[in-house]
Amino acid sequence: MTITDQQRPRRIQRALRWMYDYLDVLLPIALAFSVGLIDFTSDLVPEDARFGFTMAVLGIMAIATFKDRSGHGKAVEDAVTRSVRPLEEQVERTARSLEDNALIRTVRPDEMYDVHRRARQDTAQWQFKGGTGSHIRPVTLPELVQAARERRSRLTVHIEIIDPDATDTCHEYARFRQSFSPPGSTSPWTLDRTRKGSYATILAAFWHLNRLPTLDISVHTTTRVNALRYDLSDRYLILTQDDPTRENFLIERESLLYKYFEIELHQSRNHAPRIDFSGAAELSDYPTADEARAFFDTVGKPLPSYSDSEVSEIIELALNGVDPYRR
């Protein structure tokens, strides 16, 4: 028996009507199948997205519970509206979470040189919190000062490092760093290395301040050991681990995490004493050991009983350090 031209439209209408009547059943089934597929491919889809799809299924099933097939009165419409509103809010939260995840990415150790170079471009500020400043001292600070001089612009730098006077903290930090050093390293982390590194960063900050009138720089010292290093510019936040074999994180300014850590860095500096440079005499282009000793005495960080060669080592670290990320 063949379907006549008159019967075909009626069958299509009945099919469409049936789909409309049972849309609240068919849609959850389709979404449930999608959730199952997403769960099967969980490595490709963020957890927040999977949670959002699950909420969508539950929301539509809730709508189906309220629906009265005998009529679509106002009571049903109100119930649907109440059910849809939380669903819409969840979808918005999921969208924001996915957007934020796109602003955070992992960085391999061999990418760190390029990441820092990008973060320095066209920035008017830099905030650092970490150990002794082994990267900001020889690379970041000189590069930022040079760029500000060429642009004839202001530059704001805030640095928080381990207090070289806190020998217990320096010893703990040295042990922590040494535990992640590559086997057979020719530069082991020791108490002496840690203290000299912090002294060198303090000296470098004041030396650059003498040479750039538009530089606003502060150095704060802490007695806490940090497992992460924070470098924050106008565009990026770089979170670095002390294990050179592990991946690090690059967070863009639009991310909520950037804003959270920016506040964290500010609050941390508020609880770390600031080195007072106001009474220190200007340093020469390459300070002598006596100049360095006088400087540290003036700023309230007198050097231990270092020999002239040891003080010269600090001066060399301050002015001619090596980039640890240079390939």
C-alpha cells in the first residue's frame, strides 16, 4: 500500500506533533547521551564543562516533571521559569570558567626564557616574590630599566626576597633548593650562596635606582620560605617552581587568578620589612668592597665578616649575574 499525496502531509504533521509533545523527554535523552560521550572523552573536555552539561540534563528533567500535558497554564509556565533560571546561571558560570581556563597555560622549562621576554615587553611595572632574586637581579631588572630609559617612562618594581640576616630561613631555603638540584650540579645551594644572593639583589636594586630617576623600586625581606616564585607584569603572571624539571604556569591579566595573586603580593609586602634606601650614598659604576660595606651598614643590613673577595663576589652577582633560563 502506497502513501498518497494527501496522507503524507498528515503523517508529517502527526510526527511533528508527537516530537513537540515529547520534546521534554527526547531532549534529556539526547543530552544524557552527550554527557556519556563527554565522560568517555573526559581528557578532551574540562571538568567544569562536564559538570555544566550534567546540570543541563537535570534542569530539563526537572522541567519535564512540572509539565502538565493536559494543558499549558500559567502555573506550568511559572514552574518552568523557576527551573530554567538556575540552569541559565550554571551555564553562565561554566562559560566563565572555560574562558578563565583559556587564560592559563602550562610552560615547559625550555620555554621560560621566551615567556619572561614576552612579559617584559611594554610593561610599566614588575612585582617579584621568591627566594634570592636569581633571575630578576641579572635579567629582569636591567632589561626593564633599559627599556624605561629608552622610552623615557616611569617604572615601578617591587621585590620580596629572603632576609639575608635570617640565617635559619636561609639555611632552610638552601636545603629546599638543593633537594631539587640536578645530580652532579657544580653550583650547590648552601647557606652562604643564599645569603650572598639576597645581598646582591638588594645592592642591584639600589645601583639601578641611582641610574634611572624615573625608577620607583622597593625591596622587602621576609623570613618565610616560598615554594613558588611570582613574577607579575602588566600583562602576565608567571608562577615558577624551584624544580627545574617541572612545568610552570603563565596567567594572563584577564584571569581572575591574576587579580587574586596581585592582591596576595601586595598583602605579602605589607608584612615584609622594606629596605630603607633614603640615607645611602650613591654607588659608583662598579662599587668597591668598602662602598658595598658602607651601603649595607646604612640600609640596616650590615655584612657578616666577609673578606674583600667575598664582598666582591656579591658585587659581581649584583651587576654581572647569569640568566638561569638562557639557552
